[in-house]
Amino acid sequence: MPFKTLKQDAADALTLEWILQVKDYKLTLDKSRCVGCQVCSAACPKEAIKTVNQPKIDGEKTKKAKVDIDLAKCNFCGICDASCPYGAITVTLNGAHNLPIFEKDSYPKLIREFVIDTRKCEKECVECEKACPLSLIKISRTGFDGKPVEDMSALSPAAKKRVQLNIDIQKEYCPTCKLCELKCSQNALSVKKTFEGKITINKEKCPEGCKDCLDVCPIPGALVLCDDKKVHVNESICTYCGACKNVCPVDEALCVKRTKVCHTPIHSGTWNKALERITSSADANKELKAQAAECRRKVVEKRFIAEGLKTEEYA
């Protein structure tokens, strides 16, 4: 048992801490990055994480759901850290961000996959940087002399051609909404979604003119209030985080279903249970069957290779 436990709920962060004789566990929720979604609460094996809707004030936008963590239930396993699509949660041990769930191969890492070909980029284009709703993309330029280029207009046409373009993305915080890809007119950037799924709105139950879900959606344009005074979805940029579902005032008016999670290879009961909570029993079962099929394929492939080598030896 810890010698001391601490919980501090400040304006910018929620901090939980276990202080033991030789170990110091600390969990920090960055409120500026947290969008009040459903993923961490769904993944938590101890049901220590809850989302609480904040009071709505007339004339103001709806506030995102507040995430709270029960210190009595949390065991600092780090699953919430590993599962958060926005990188809002950090769990450390003695100040180091080395999660035991990764070291023991009991939980996978989310895959945020980007393919960038700066050769296709126009040297003065900043569309992807401007498009990122979370300001995670930074474009920089380097001249042929290796020095940073601040003003492209001051360069000659020949010097512009020799400018090296660099696109830096803070991947650990990116929910892979694909807005940057859609705004890139040169097709220089490709993004693979971490979460796949389906979001549906029951038009009969959706309150006319209600914008609660739009107010909290972290991705501009994923939800839109159209001429029929109903909310419509642009699933090409939706991250299926569930922040909208948390604040929807009418049951079953909005449904978010996550069907697939892009992650590093893993074979673990811990992950299987978390996947079932994040998606569904049926979707988790699909992944297990796919993993089993892949294992069988590798066994067969290995056997054929071994038999082929033997045949060559006797030939």
C-alpha cells in the first residue's frame, strides 16, 4: 500500500499520485488536450475513469464533458495513457514515462501512420499546418546553405528551388482526423486513421437546432448543422472519440460505434478485454479471428519454407 496518496484537480490538469517507499507513481491529465471523450473510460479495467457533463449556461457554448479519475480505484497501470487518441494522459514511474504494460507486452501502442512526400509540396504552401485543428503540424524550410529560411519572398527563383521543406507532426497527440490530408492539394500527405467506426444520428430524436455535439467536437467540420436544423456527419474526418455522445441531451439520438483500432501486434488478455470495451464483443472477436488466421498462415508458410530447404538439400 502507498505511504501517501495525492489528488489535485487544478484548472489546467488533474493529477493523481501514489508515493511508496522507493516508487512514485503519477498520473497527469492535461485538460488542454483532453476533449472529454469515451476512450479512456471504456479502456480502464478498474472502471476508475468517469466522464461528467458540466452545467450548460444560457447563451454559452456547451462545455466538453469533464473526466474524473477515482484515486481509490486507479492502480496506475497506464492503459488510459496508451489508449488516449489525443495523448492527454501521462502515467510515469519515478518521473520516467516507461509503462510496464509495454515492457511486459500486455498492451499495444496506437499506430498513428503518416506518409509524407515533401517533393510534391509547393515550397510556400502551409495548408496542412493551417488545417490542423490542434496545431500539431509545423512547417519549416532550410536553404541550400543549411540555414533556416524565414522569408521565401526574399529568395531568387533559383534559390527557392533548392529550399528543403520539412513537415513536423507531433504524432503522440494526433487523433488522425485526416484534415491535413484533405486540405493538401498536392497529395503529399497521407494519414491512416487510428480508430475506424460508424457514427449515426437519429433525425427523429435529434432536437431541432441543438448544437451541443458541435460545440464539443474537437474536429471542425466533422459535425455540421444543416438547413434542416439537424446535425449531419462528415465521417471522413471523424475520429470516433465519442466526445459528442457524452454531451448529447437525448438518449439514442447520436450513436458512436468504434469497430477497429490500428495498433502494434499484441497477444494479450488485457488488450482483448480492453478492445471489447472500446469497440464491442463482435468487433473484438473479429480481431481475434484475424490474429488466429495470421498465426496459421505463418505456421504454414514456415513449414513450406522448411520443406523447400530440405528438398534443395537432397536435390
